[in-house]
Amino acid sequence: MTVLTTARPLDVVADFPAIPEGWAYLDTAATAQKPRLVIDAITRGYGETYATVHRGVYQRSADMTLAYEAARRAVARFINGAENEVVFVRGATEAINLVAQCWAGMQLKAGDRILLSALEHHSNIVPWQMAAERVGAAIDVVPLTADHRIDLDAMAAMLRPEHKLVALGHVSNVLGSVLDAKRAAALAHEVGAKILIDGCQAVPRLPVDVADLDCDFYVFSGHKLYGPTGIGVLWAKADLLDAMPPYQGGGSMIDRVTFAKTTYAPPPTRFEAGTPHIVGALGLHAAIDYVEAIGLDRIHAHETALVARTREALAGINSVRLFGPEDSAGIVSFAIQGVHPHDIGTILDEAKVAIRAGHHCAQPLMELLGVEATARASFGVYNGPQDVDALVKGIERVTRIFG
Ligand code: PMP
């Protein structure tokens, strides 16, 4: 059997001070390690240039405001949206909750329907259930194809005018399957539904262009994109944000406050109540600079080659069951007959290979796959063929131990 190798490994592991030599970090889908550039941006943000944003009359604060808004511009450029369409939030979870509360809260009524898919992360399920319950709307679930992609033909057949919103993952955090988000958006729009794309696992792995996709909402978390935790992005079309009421009340999000009546600031400020995660935005900006310098096309090719190498090697081990499509983006889920994924994870940890074992916040998907949990290896820019080989060696040891 020929095992595919990466044409040209990225070889950037030296940029990541928290990855010691010989440690195969294969849990990037949970959270990415941070390059020095990002750590330095955070250190500088607190240690040299720190001040609040938007309110200060002194130079330091004006400079910090410029840096914070430059981060917003960087995000907008990164996904090809407009600056006033980028709302900083804590992460994808908060972004989806914001849309569920402020958009769905206004637009949904009894009898309306929301369309999700069978592979969604809990954060793209639960907020919609909460929104639907509040008004008496219903949820439908698009099935998966035999090779574990969201079945867009089935979706086309399911969509009806009652569907007001479609919410789908761009890349599955369990299977790595990549959605044809452009086609999904076109299908949603045919029945007049809006579409939210959960881009958590996509933005670190593929070039994303929200204008080309023509989606209505796009969300992601900074920490999966080599940036800090506590900062994420809601991008939404300007007219949708304009029509949405505030998410939380407080400082910054207002135009004028009197006890008789308060008026609100325009987007995106309307949705950023309170002092924001200032330094988080600077860290996210640095992370975007970092991945753009490498190039998302190169990152995608690199991870695709690592996935191919992994799948090919694991397919040769009898007791291993692989999930997801052959061309999954950077993520491989698998099970070993008769071995609990947690045991796989523990034995691999002894071999200095860090994977994730569990339901990956996708319990409905686990039910569909007929398993309690899976083991998952997920790749980042710092991984190389040697990490795949360490994983495969570790799995061979697991199969020996469990006979
Ligand atoms: N969606 C997907 C596909 C994810 O992988 C995750 C994180 N595992 C989330 C949403 C939630 O992201 P966060 O926890 O950063 O808000």
C-alpha cells in the first residue's frame, strides 16, 4: 500500500512555543496552539500599549481604539465582509446565541421551522431549540449522505416556505466533512430562508469568502484560528444587523440614555455592550496575519495530505472503523472495535500523542453513527507526517494491548 505524504510539510512548529519536541498535538479542532506572533501581540497589548477603547480622551486610549478597530477591519478582509458587519463576541457559541435571540427572537413565530443538520455541534442546536420553544417553532434535521456529508439533495427536497432559518456547519468538528455552503445558501434563499454558517472548523482550514457564499450569518471562534480564547466573530449582512435589537444592554451600545427612553448605537457597536475583550481582538488580528502569511490554500493542502496519510494507514488496521468522507478537512474520527475511545486516548497520551475522545458536543451525530463516542485526530499548521506516524504507531499498540 502506498502511503501519501505531504508534498511539502509547512514546517512551522518552531513558531509554537507550547509544543515541545516529540509531542504530537492532534486536538486542534478543540483549540489551536498559539504562534509566538499571537502571544507577543497579547503580551504587548497588556504590557506596553494597554488602555480602554472608545471612551478615552488621552492618546493611549485613542491608539488602542485604532488597534481594536484595525482588528475588526482585518476580520472583515479575512472573510471578505464589510467592517460594520463584524461583531466581536466571546466565541461561536455566543455568536449563535446572539442570532437566536436577536434575529430569531424577532422573526420567528409559531408554525415557522428551522432547518439544522444531523452533524451539528451542540452550540448550533441548543440555541435554536431554545428560540423555537419560546415561540412554538419546529426544528427539522437534514440527514447525511452515506459518506457523512450534509445531504444537500435531501435538504432541497425538505425546504418549504415555513423554513425561516437554516443553520449548518461549514466543516464538521467530528467528521471533517466540508459543506458546499454556497449551494446550501442558494437553496435556503429559494424558499426565502436565511442561512447561518458555523465556520468554527472552516476558517482555520479553508479560504472563506462570505460574499461569494452569499450566506446571511457566519460565525467563528478566535481560539480555533490560532488566536486567543474569549474572542470570536459574528459576521452578518448589514441590513440584518440594522434590523436586529440589541443583545445585551449596558455601556458602549447606546446612542443616548435617559430614564424615559434609551436609543441604541448602530451596528456593530449595538451588539458589543460593556468593555470588550480588547487584547483578545489584537491577538485575533495577529492570528489572522499569521494564517494569511502562510496562506489558507497551503494550509488546506497540508492538512488534506495529513488526513489522507492518516486514513490510508488506519484503513489498513482491521479493527479500525473510520468515519467521515475521504476528503475531510483536517479532522479524522475513528473507533477501534472493542476499545473505548477514552482508552485509546489514554494509551496514545502515554506515547505523547494528544487526541480527543468523546462525543465532541455532537450527541445526535454519535447516535446516528451508532457509537457513544469516537476518537478524533485533528490537524493544524504545526503537524507533520511524523505526528501521523506517531498516531498510527500508538494505535497499533492499542490494538496489540486489546488483542
Ligand atoms: N461549532 C463547532 C463546529 C465547533 O467545533 C465548536 C467548538 N468545538 C463550536 C461551534 C463552539 O465554539 P466555542 O466553544 O469556541 O464557542
